[in-house]
Amino acid sequence: MTYATDRLHEEIAYIAYHFHWNLEDILDLEHRDRRRYTEQIAGFVARASAQG
């Protein structure tokens, strides 16, 4: 199974935007680690939004 290119680009942009990591570092992550970071960022964003 291959991972959708569009989804990969979304994850890269999301992590780069929020953590300011460079492309090479993000691409070096394993898929599950990249997904974990995107989920954690989403939690940060949700909590920040809830706090006002």
C-alpha cells in the first residue's frame, strides 16, 4: 500500500508550519511518527482554541 502524496504533503506542511522543522527532518520521520506529531499538534491547536 502506498501513502497518498497529497496526504504526505499536508502532514509535511502542518508539521513545518507549527514546529518550524525543515523538510529533510520531517521526511526522515517514520510514517507513524509523522502521524503522531500531526495528532499532537492538532491537540495543541484544539486546546489553544478552547482557551480563547
